[in-house]
Amino acid sequence: MAASHTKIAFTIKLLKLFHSKNSLYHLLIFLIGLPIGFVCALYLQNFSAAVQISIFSVFHSVSLPPPPLAHASTLSLLPSPSLRPPNEQMRMMHNMSDEDLVKRVVEISKMTTTNTSPYKVAFMFLTPGPWPLSPLWELFFKGHEGLFSIYVHPHPSYNDTTPHESIFYGTRITSQPVYWGDFSMADAERRLLANALLDPSNQRFVLLSDSCIPLFNFTNTYSYLVNSKLSYISSYDEKRKSGRGRYNPQMSPNITIQDWRKGSQWFEVNRDLALAIVDEQNYYSLFKEYCHPPCYNDEHYLPTMVNILYGELNSNRTITHVDWSIVGPHPRKFVRSEITEEFLNSIRFGSNECVYNDNTTPMCVLFARKFTPGTLKPLLMFAPLLLGTNY
């Protein structure tokens, strides 16, 4: 634009000079100045373009600040992995402490309704790391997306190599080390419950281990849990040394010897009881201070606390089969040679009838443990028996 004005100015000057008395003199001056003017105009034109380019470059070279990272509490509100498209699942990791996590759960419970449909079952796996039996669970969950959520609590040092196409991809939660016989076991259970409670559509919560297997297909399991009136925490008064013998009198008067209960660690609860468990502090603090080996909190904390505060919500039985026929602190482990159709059916229907929704039923357990890694191959062979033909 500056160059155009310069050219016009020279043209006007030329016309005036031709009408002047000293036109010859001024024409000579003009002819000398003309090339100088064109050189200046060219310079101005290039300078203008350079300035425009510089300004454009400045605006486009400045990186806009990235969108603010979601706060930890916001991350907790992300949809559960079972609702995300395949290969787009995000890890359920956050930097909240257990205390902040519980506070967030309580906030969500006040803001949301429990009438979220469809109801989902939260499958919570407590595992040290590797999970040899996961292919069987893959078959169990296949085709039922939207009706379940999965939460895995491994040791924090475990290197997760779960492939993106796996149903377990993105199901790992922020974890802490867990030690057998230590109160860290109860903390891990509460941590799993709290993470699962962040999803309002989760209505039933089942705790499982890496050595657990399903005994029935997903449809039957889901119907059994979602339609149940009660929760399933094993709780009974064991008067022998392995029960009342572990009671610490320092817990009195809050917990008496008559209140003391024993039960299986592997439980299943509805949403109301799950919320109560993660929010309860009085009995949690008592057990944390006074229940140390030979008092094992994973066998006594929930059975005792729930019996005292929420006994009417509980069936007092577990739905996970464990064989305690051997003497020792750990249940029997099942090996490959034992896996037969007769053996599996003896677990599925071999126990005495139990009460389910005020009626008796032979279907008393839905899961079983402890199955060693070597049992995977025969278990997959019997998958049609356990899971039906439409898995």
C-alpha cells in the first residue's frame, strides 16, 4: 500500500512539472529522482510484507495453553470401562488418598440417585499381579457389556501388560501394597468398594481374587445378585480358638465377645451396605488398633461390624466356595488333575440348600477358589458346562 501511494505522488509531480516555467529544469531533477523513488518504493513494499509475515508468525508461533488437566475428583466421575468403546478405555488411576476417595464417594451418593438403569454388578478383583485365569473370565463377561464394571487392585509395582482388546484393559485402580494378615487387606477391600461406588449405576459389589472362577454363566449370576434382597457376608459365632480366641478384650465395651464374629473375606454387598462400609469409622479404627495376628481383620472386621450395625441387611453366608478341609491357615488349592465335570458340579450344587429371597435353593455359591494356574486349560474345556453354549 505504501508503494502505491509513492507511485501516485511521483505521477502528480510529473504533471505539475510539465506545466511549470522551469519544466526542463524540474524534468531533469525528476528523471534523476525517479529511479531513486522506485528503489525506495520497492524497499517499502518488501518491508511491509515482511512486517505482515512477522506479525502472522508471532501469533501462530505462540502455543495456546493446553486445556487444564482434570482434577482428581473429576477423573473419578469418568464413565466406567464397561461403558467405553473397545480400545478407548482409560485407566482408572487417580492421585486421591483413601480419605479423599471416601469423601468423594459420599458427595456423589448425595448428588445422584440409585435408580440408575440398567443396574450393573461391580466385579472387584484383589490380586498380587499376574492373572492366569483371566481367559475364563473373558468368556464369562463376553457379550454383556453395560451390565458390569471391573475393578482390579494389583500390587502397585506390578507391570500391567493387559492388551487393549481385553475386557480387563483400563480396569486397574490406584492401589497400595497388601500383606497377608495385615490391616492393609481391609484397606484394599474398602479401596475397591470406594472406586466402584464412584459409578452410580453399580448396584451390587462382589469381591473376588485372582484364583476365583465363575460357576455359572453371566446371565444367571447377574440375575441372582441384582434381584437379591440381601447381601452376602459370611458371619457366624465361632466359639473355638480360631473364632472367639482371636477376640481382643481391649475392644470392649464397643465390641464385646458376644458381638465377635468370623467369616469369609470374599463378600458380595448391595450399594447401601457398600456405602456404609466405606463410610464407617468407629469399628474400622478399633480393628486397626487392636486386631493384629493371630486376629485377622479380613476374617473378622466386616463380619463383626455388619452384624452389629446392619445385621438385617445380611444373609450371613458367602457366595464364594472355599475348601477348608485341610489343616492350616490357607484353604485347599485345586490342581489340574482334579478338574472334571463331576468335581465342578459337586461345587455348583453339592452344598446343602440355602435361603434365597425367602425360598430354599440348591444354588448357594456363584464363585469358587482357589484354582491354580494349571487348571486354566481344563476349565476352558469345561466352559460350556459352566457358562453355557452361548458365551
